[in-house]
Amino acid sequence: MKTILTSHQLAITIKRLAHQVLENHINLENTVVIGIQPRGIFLSDQIVAEIKKQLPAKKIQYGKLDITFYRDDIRKELHEANQTDILFSIEGKKVVLIDDVLYTGRTIRAALDALLDFGRPEKVELCVLIDRRFSRQFPIQPDYVGKSIDSMVSQKVKVFWNKKDGKEEVVFTH
Amino acid sequence: MSLSSKHLLGIRDLTPADISIILKTATQFKEVLQRPIKKVPSLRDVTIVNLFFENSTRTRISFELAERRLSADVINFTTSASSVSKGETLLDTVNNILSMKVDMVVMRHSASGAPHFLAQHIPAAIINAGDGINEHPTQALLDSFSISEKIGKLKGTKVAIIGDIMHSRVAQSNIYLLKKMGVEVTVCGPPTLIPKYISQALNVNVSYNLKETLEWCDVANVLRIQLERQNQVLFSSLREYSLAYGINRRMLDSLKKDIVIMHPGPINRGVELDSDVADSRQSIILQQVENGVAVRMAVLYLLSGRNPSDN
């Protein structure tokens, strides 16, 4: 296992991502934050917590989106569905989608389809912790990137989260 | 992740893990049904035929809505408007429909075991929407879903099933399901409408006293008297049945706690349930109907995973 980000680096990166989102969405007046289930929400939880530190008085519209029913590989394998939790309208809002690893782009394709069933957002941006460059199967690019890496198809990138896995780091696994 | 069976013929064949997956997936579909666009694309490559050889309002509409909400292509079939009345056999009818590339069959039939027979002869996934006096699995699933939604859990809950147990596929499926999930079950009704060895066979309590049963239970699932399935006199009149086993407001008010009232529909008002009970805030009858769509979406979704050709 080769480490991509240690727990210390991860914390700094998440802080930076939160600040970059804030930079583009001062006050988050017309912006909503949506984490993608199941593993994107650990990142979005932390980014939202960081944003709240900067804007303590602000109520941030934050939701969680599950894309299981929108996947394009249902006939290969069924995946367990997770809770979707979007208790506000996204009509005319700017949406920041958050996921842990961007690889083929298929998850984000499904997420965009799922998102549009909640209304017509003014703009959708993508924030990811790890961008596996040159491996995209759809024309999808992130707006905020924690770290870009070059990887082989045979390699797997795994993000561990304290809440879920008891440790926090990003590694290559084989 | 998938179910242990390719078909949903009855609750009897499901494992507790299967039931948990279905109920959990139904929770997610219930959320889908609250969205501005209540539709997901999961089954857009699937064609489903609804074969109803017996009358139905709720189940047929509920299945059809579930199918359409999953983006499946839907064909409806009712016996009266088909060649069945010209003498075509069940297997011929279904094989002809399947040759038009249909992937899943939802079937209701008045003969117990009809879907099991089909499952042995055709490759498509079959979902039993009620077969004779045998099983009605999706009704039991939506009943349990509604109980756990209302009470917050299934295990350890006390459920009474009241009425015509003998002729009720809803009762049988409910008993199988509730026992698998660790629920205490009492069946209650006139002795002539309760199978003699049911307590040994299905491990349920039997009571002939409505008041005692209502005192005991957290949830009362009240069934309709199935006059269409009775070919002998098992009670003297509907009025007499209603006096002994009909639930009215006064009776509910005399209990020490608020119990939950359920009914699979159609209700015979004034027979098994009085109107002021059926429409009271203790009744979750309409929530059951609402949950039916989500539960059926979950079943269809979980059974659609496999390609019919690879068996």
C-alpha cells in the first residue's frame, strides 16, 4: 500500500477545498452542498463543518444524494441503496456536488441525472478529493480538486475515513 | 447484493436477510416518491406484463405505478378481455406473451400454486400478486413495512391478525413474514374460520375472543370475510359475525392503549370494521396503500437484476 495522502495532509486538503468553495460562493446565499452516497458524504460532512467554522451564523443547505437507482451497470450487479436526504429545493440554485474519488465519471453522470429529478439548478460544480487523471470514460471534469494523481487501471485508490474505517488516509491498494 | 430467489412466489421461500433487503430498499424508494419527479430510470430496459386472472384494484394499480415509476415498459392483461375465455391454457397464454420479449411477469390467479407452476416452465422472473388461498407476498411486505414505519421496529412487536384466517392469503403471507422477523402473532376469529392445527404448524397463538386479543396486541391487522371463497356455511350471517368480531369505536376506546389498525382492503364497512374505526387516526390503512408502491418498486428492482436468459 502506497500512501497518497496522510491523515495530516488530508485535513489540510479538506480545509483548502472548503475555502475554495467559499471563495466562489461568498456567503453561500444561493448555493447548496450535496454529498454523494455512500462514501462522498464523509468528505462533504467535513467540508460543510469547515465552512460552518467560517460562517458560524449561516445556515447551510446541505443534502445527501444516493445514485444507486441511476447507475448504468444495474444489469451487471445490484448495489445496496443508501439514504437520499435533500430537504430543500435546488430549483435555480448553485449546486456543489462532492465525492471522494473521481475516476471514470460514471458516478457523476448518474448523480447529474438524479440531481435533475429534484429541479433545475442554475449551475452544478464538482468537488472531489482525488482526481484520477486520464481515466475518464465521460466528458466530466472537477472544479475543485484535493489532489490529482496518475494511476493505472489495475490500481485502486481507497480513501479511509475515521467515522467509517477508524483511520483517515488515502492509499493505493492492489 | 441480490435476493436468494429469482422469483417472488411467496414469503415462505424468503430468508430473513431477503426480507430485510426488500424493506430497506423500499425505504429508499419511498423517498423517491416524495421527489418533484417521482421516477427513476432503473428498469428502463425491462418489460413487465401484469397478468390478472382475478379482480383487483389496489394491487394492480399499485404494481403498475411501481413499474412505471421505475421506467419499465408495462403491458396489462385481464382475463375477461383475452383469449383465455376462448379456452387457451395458462402456459400457452404466458408463453405467447413471453415470445414478445417480456422480462418479468406479475401474476394474480384464483388457483393456489399457479405462479409456482409457471415458474417451473418459463424463464422470466415471476412475482406473485396473490394466488388463491395460498400467498400474497407483496401485501405482507407492505404490511410489515407499515408496521415498522409506524412502531419503529418489527422484532418484539405484537401483531393480531383478525378475521377469516382460513381463506386469507394475506394472513398466511403475513404469518410467514412476521414469524421470520421475530414478531409475536395471534390469529383471532370464529373457530370455523381458523385452521385447526395452525398454532402447531405456524407457531402462532390462537384466540376466539376479540376483546382479549385487542388488549394484547400493538397492531391489529383486520381481514375481510372472503365470501367469494366460501362454499359452505362457516358462520350464520354477516350481522352475527360483525357482532362478535367487528371492531367499533367503543371497543377501541375501552382499551388501555392506542393500538394500530390495519386492513389490506377492500373494507366491508360495518362488518369487520366500523367506519369511525377505519377512518380514525389509529388507522394506517391509507399509509399501507401508499407504502405498497414503494415496496413493490423494491421487489421489482431487486428481481430485475438478473437477465432472464442466464437463469
